[in-house]
Amino acid sequence: MNAMLTTPTRKRLQTALEHASGDKRFKILEVHMKKHLFRQDALIQVLHKAQELFGYLEDDLLLFIAHKLKLPPSRVYGVATFYHFFTLKPQGKHTCVVCMGTACYVKGADKVIAAIQQQAKIQPGETTPNNQISLLTARCIGACGISPAVVYDGVVTPHATPESAVARIEQWMTP
Ligand code: FES
């Protein structure tokens, strides 16, 4: 494990790696890094892919990337925060990421996101005024077999419908 890390960071990385083993999106991201031969100068491309898969760049995800590219986490955080096209962890208590990749789209992801937008009264990339919910989109999260897929607070949920999405949003709206 990365010798540049402090003990708390190392612990967080450990947790991130454990989490990564059960989440297909980390595998897809790793394949992408491999395609770039784990080159450190491919960091921006890797961050783009990560955002495409997860909708935003959470701490654990940045640590995972730093570990795999053998870069200091400060460098990865620096790049992720410098460019406006990267979104770090949204401020809402809950996050809802709707996959808008082709397979999900043809199975009705557009209707799911429209229902969420209407219910929460926010657009993708926004957070409700009471900071309860942030809405984001992703492009193919590697779960096409269960499309349309929506990720609620980091948990990939299969076969979303406008009704199931509205039910979740209603539940979250009440603080
Ligand atoms: S298009 Fe949504 S999981 Fe692949």
C-alpha cells in the first residue's frame, strides 16, 4: 500500500478497496486505467471516466485512483478540484445518480429522471434547498442487464420506474 499515506488515509483506502471489490464500476474504471497503462499523465482521462461511471468524484474514489496510479492523493484532489467540469461529493444528505447510458435510456431512464426532477424540483447537478437530495447523472455504470439503473446513496438499484423513484424521493424529502 502507498507509503505516502497517513494512517487515517490508509484506513480509508483500505475501506475503499474493500468496497471496490463488490462494485462493478470500480472494475470498469480499473480496466480504463489499464488501457492507459496506469500512466500518471492519464489522470484527467481517468477522472472523466470515473465521473461518467459514478456521477461525481467522492473521496474514496479519488483515493482509489491515487492508489492505482501511484500518485499522492493531494495531486488527485488538486486536479479534481481545479477543473470546473469535475463534481466532487454533492452537498445533499442523499444522492441519486440516474444512469443515462444507452441501455438505460431505451428502458425509460428519461421518464425516471423526469419524475425525479418533478418531485424534487431540481435539475441534474442540483441539490434541493433543504440540502436533502442531490441529483446527478452518469453514463453506463456497467449494469445494463438491470437497466434502467439508479444509484441511491451509492447502492445500485435495478429496474427503476418513475413510481419507485418518486417513492424514494418522497421518503428522502422528509428530513
Ligand atoms: S447504460 Fe445504464 S448501466 Fe449501462
